[in-house]
Amino acid sequence: MTKIRLLLNAVAVIAVCLIFSSLANAQASRTWVSGVGDDVNPCSRTAPCKTFSGAISKTFINGEIDALDPAGYGTVTITKSITIDGGQGSGFASILSSGVTGVNINLTDNSGNDPLKTVRLRNLSINGAGNGLIGIRILAARQVHIQNCVIFGFGGGSARGISDERSIGQLFVSDSTISDNGQSGITIVPSGTLTGTLHGTLTNVRLERNGNAGLALSKGTKASVTRSVASGNVAAGFYADGVGGASELNLTESMSVANGQGVTALSAGTVRISNMVITGNATGLNVSGASILSYGNNRIDGNAAGNGPPTGPLTDQYGTHRPAVASRGRERKKSQGTGRLLLTPGRSIRAPARLTRPGVLFYRFRACRIRNHSSSVRSARLQRQPYTFTLGPAY
């Protein structure tokens, strides 16, 4: 009887090992989906699956799902590190999420099998069809990368394009458009209390025609935005507050145009602006009990109200002597104010003195544009003759 029991136990162990071995063998590091595929397939290139949710169970941790053709691949919940690439060429892969959330990201495995906890979404069109809840909802992950995606039409429930609700992590959004959602385009607001830093980085992102803010921070989160545009949003193009923790927003080389407010900082939130264009908004700078700090090189004008100044200045590495820049001109010397500048085409040089008053240039230039970061130089397109220009305030 004992021998039989031992034999049965051995058979059971072997069976379990075979089952896990077969499951592992069924997964691949790269799987494929197609509009004419079938989820009963192994998701190979020659026998693709039909949906992202069908392919994800057949893809290894840190693997990749690629779309063979533009089609609708359904909503998906991601619980492990993975890349989903919608492809290019004739069109993106699409996720139609009427009445639901398009992509849920919730990586909670703490066993050590998935140390990276990183999700990458590329080349996807995520359509809420007017009543979708959230385009991409992030509940848990170490890093989330969203690249070359369009997210639009979420008007039900939270009605957000991207909702980052983690307590810690990093969000990277690049070359993407988030538009026409009922509430904010992107929110970085933890659902609970932060356990570390929750930071977003936006590069070349368009936030357009959303029903609330383009980008909104709260509860101690941070974000940096560069080469991006917020336009046509009902409330602020860019928003940060200090409710539940002081949020910090850094804006550089971007535009906030035709929004309810260009930039809003409330309740101990901090916004830093550099090389920003803020124009055509109902209110340019909207600040209350908070700080909008400037490096003095922004264009804030043409708003119905709130054309500045910001609440305070910032000092860059040049100190009080900001660089002067000349482009498409020859090297020339210019006497102005209290010092002399050598203007070099395409280069930034350190100015020995500020430009502080109107003046006349007595040298001939070839259509050269001068910009000085401590004072806005207006009407500075120079001709082959003496030319008078004026200096206006810089924010």
C-alpha cells in the first residue's frame, strides 16, 4: 500500500511539471494579432490571434504583441511587463472601448518574476466612442511608456484620456495626441497616498479640446513637459495644485493657446515656465495661493486677462546675464546699453550687460534676428541700414 501511495505521488508530481512545462512552451516572446486571426491560434505570425486579450496570455513577461494589419483588437487588461505595438504603414491598430476603459494597467506581482514592471504602448488608436470611461488607466506599474498614440472620445464616467492613479512610478508620453475627452486629457493624481515619487514626462504631446484641463496634477505629483501644445481645453491647458500635497509642473518650449486658462496653479502648487508661448486664453496665468515661476524668457500676451507677471523669477545658470542669440546673420559687433555683444550666427553667447533701453543698430546685417532672454526684443528683423528697435518686458 505504501509503495502504491508513493507511486501515485510521483505520478502527480510529474503531471504537474508537465502541465507547467506545456504552459511555458505555449508562451512566446513575440506574438501576433490580425483582424482575420483567431484567439484559438498560437498567435504566431502565420497563425495570429484576433485580440490583444487573447494574445497576452500567450506572451512571455517582457514580451511583445505586434499587429499585422490595422483592425480593432479589443480592450485589454495588462498585468505583466509587455509591449503592445499597433504597427504602422496602412494604419494603426485600434481599440474601440465604448462604455468601458480601453487599457487597464495593473502590475501587482511581487513574487520577483517580473522585476521590471514596465509597459510600453505604441502606435495605437484608442477610441472611447463618446461614452468610454478612460482611455488608459494606470493602477500599478514601475514604468509606463505611451508612444505615438491617439486617445479620444471618452465621455462616460471619469471621461479621461490617461488616468495615472498610482502611488509611485513614472509615466512617459511622447508623440501622442489626447483630445475630445469629457474631462481632462491626462491626469496624474494618485487614488490614495503617495508612497514615493509619481512623475510624468511629456514630449511632443498635443492636448486638445478636452472638457477640463489638458494636463492636471494634484496630491503631490510631478511632471515635466517639453515641445507640447495644449489648445482648446475648457479649463486650463496646464494645471497643478497642492491639495493633498504640493504638486510641481515644469513647462518648457511649449504652447498653451485658446484654453480657459493658459496655466493654472492653485493651493501651494508650483509651476515653472521657460520658453513658453501663452496666448489667446481667457486667462493667461491663473494663480491663487500658489506659484508660477519664470526664467524670464516667455511670451505671455494676447490673453483676455492674466497676461502676467508671474509670481516670481528664477535664475538660470547664466545668472542675471542671460545669453543673446543671433541666427542667420554674420558675426558683427553691436554697441548698446552698457556693454558690447558679439553676435554669432546660431550660437548662444554670454552677454556682458543687459539690454535695458531702446537703441539704434549702426551695422549692416543680413536679415538677422536677435533675442535677449532678459528683455524681449521686438521688431528686431534687421535690414541693411540703421534700424531702431524697442525693448519690452520679459516674463
